[in-house]
Amino acid sequence: MTSCDAAPVPVVVEPDVDVPADVRAASRAFASPLRVAMLHALAQEALSTAELVAELDLPTRQTLPANLRALEEAGAITGTPAPGHRRGRTVRWRTDTGRVRQLVKALEAFASGQVPQAPARHVTAAPPAVD
């Protein structure tokens, strides 16, 4: 590979403010229309992944694991084993509406300037990809 063929090094820009953990969690949880639709569906009733695919009329379930993980890490959904299934084999997901309210309030407060800003951080280049 010549220097002309080298892929550009991505630049990671950190925000100039210290973003609180709940605001980061809210940003991830509400980052896509699919995640918001998932929260809405799971607020109506607890659903398995297969049921969620059907409820949202998705062509495949391939996109759900990463989105479920993002929502679970934010605390916006919780999973419990479905009755009658082996432990961990089928999980029924449900929106934690109290936690979603917390995330919305944190994001609203931060967006309204109610959280003090920290000093600016530096910009760093991401490490080059290893072939």
C-alpha cells in the first residue's frame, strides 16, 4: 500500500464540556428512531426479541441486539426470563418508564444550561487501524 492508498486517520473530538453520565446515557438511548420506537412498544407490554421484531414490522432481527444493548446499558429497558423457558434463553423486555423520565430530565437540564461546564478538552487522533 502506498501512502496515497492509506485510509485517513479518524479524528476523535471530545466535547468542550463534561457531559454527565445520565446525559451520555440519554444520548445513546434516544440516538435513533428505532430505539425510540422500541421504547414505545416496550412501554405497552413486555416483549421478546422475536415479538418486538413482529411488533415493529422489521424485516430482520439483526439490528436489535445492539439497540437492545444500548437501551439496557442506559437503564431504559429491563429484561426478565420469559415464563416457561430455560433461564436466559428467552428474555422479555420492558421499558423502565421511571428511568426514561430520569434520562429525559437530565438531557433537558443539560440542554438548558443547568449543568456547569468543565474546562475544554483537547482533540486527539484515534489510533491507526491494524491490518
